[in-house]
Amino acid sequence: MKFFAAVSVLALTTPMFLTEASYTVRYDTFYDNNLASLNTVACSNGQYGLIPYGYNTFSVITSYHFL
């Protein structure tokens, strides 16, 4: 039974690896600006947002990665 399951999985997944796929990767440079306002992103305000706690820009977040 295990052999049948392994062969079935192999038979179903092999065509995925044999086909040629093309992917487009995009990067949003908006987040490169550490002085950008947190008002421009989702979940920045409200009961659990960062704005009420005094975090106004990306740069004040201690774990924000600077480039």
C-alpha cells in the first residue's frame, strides 16, 4: 500500500517539474523609505495599531531593517 501511494504521488507531481514555468518577481521600493508614515499601511491605527502608541514612521520601529 505504501509503495502504491509513493508511486501515485510521484506520478502526479513529476509533470509539474518537467514543465517550464516563468515567474515574475516584483519588489515594492516604498518600504525602503524609513521615514514613511505608518498611516499609509494597513493596521497602523485602531485598537491594536501602532499609531496610538507613538509609532509614526517606520524608523521608530526597533526591528525595522534599514538599508
